[in-house]
Amino acid sequence: MLQTDAAAARGGDKIRVGFFGGSFNPVHNGHIALARHLLGALRLDEVWFVVSPQNPLKPPGSLLGDAARLAMVEAALEGEARLCPCGVELGLPRPSYTWNTLCHLAQVCPRCGFTLLIGGDNWAAFDRWRNHADILARYPIAIYPRRGAAIPAGQLPPGVTVVDTPLIDISSTDVRRRVAAGLPIDGLVPPAVASMISRNGWYRQDS
């Protein structure tokens, strides 16, 4: 389970944590740039990269193994004091639902106050999430724009805000396609992640 030093620094205050869930297949520079921006925009203490075993609303596709994706996130965030890898969902019952994860974290991290960070595409499908009404009632939600996903800002329920973040044209899908085609991924993922992908032959067509 993730340990945080913020609790000791803040005394009795709640630790403001951004819950940034995803498959991170693989984690890329866009994820990191977005998390850094959200830290400041939302005045968060930390952003946790919560690696999901599988989004119940998406097909598995070319999903790399849990341990490999978590290892890449850990390598990518090395030296990022306030961006934290979190593998909590990998040890919870499946299918993996955000509500279940938040309930678990409320028990094991009672001093943390979580803000759910989701893209506009996920917000468009939020009414299909398990216990979505309970999430809305108990947790603030911050939506960041995604290309092609319109966000009706004037129709958002209480506790839901849109954060003005830069649109970064990097996607995990594109990284995987480039690796499969034998193209370089320099500048798209952290060097440590690029090295892991190359060394292990991940995402290659013959792997």
C-alpha cells in the first residue's frame, strides 16, 4: 500500500490527494505533465497514479500485465516527490470499480481526502460507472479536457469542476503502435520507461 509523507507534514489536516486512475499502458509524458498541472490548479498535496487491472467499460486490447505497468509507473515517477505510484487496485477483488477502491482507501487512509481526476471522455460515460451517484455525493470530481469530448460546463452537478489544462497530443495507443511498427518513442515516454519497453520487448508485434 502506498505510504505518504504528507500526513506528517500537515499535522491534523486532511491530505488533499488527486486520484488519477488509469491502465497506464504505458504511462507517458502526457500523464505526467497533466498530473503536475492538476497539482497546482487544484492545490493538491499529491496525485496518486492508481494503476487499474482493467477498466470494466473497455475491452482488454493489448493490456500489458499488472506488474509491468506498475513497474513503468514507478520508474516514470522516480524523483517526482508529489506524484506517487499506487498499486492498490491490483490487490482488490475484480472487476475493478472506482467506488470500491475509494471505499477501501477511505478505510486504510482516513487522513486523506480524495479528489477524483477524470478526462472528459470518462465524464461522458460517468453515468455508467458503478455507484456513480455515491461517488458524486462523497467526492469532488475534477474533469480535464480530452480531444473530441465536449464537457457541458453549465450543466455540471455540485462538486464537479472543469480544470483548464493543456491538451497534450500523446496517447498510450499511439505509443504502442509506434513500438509495434519499430518507430522511436523518444519524447513520448520517460527515458526509463522507453528503456524498459525496449529491454523487455513489450508491445512489439512479435512479443
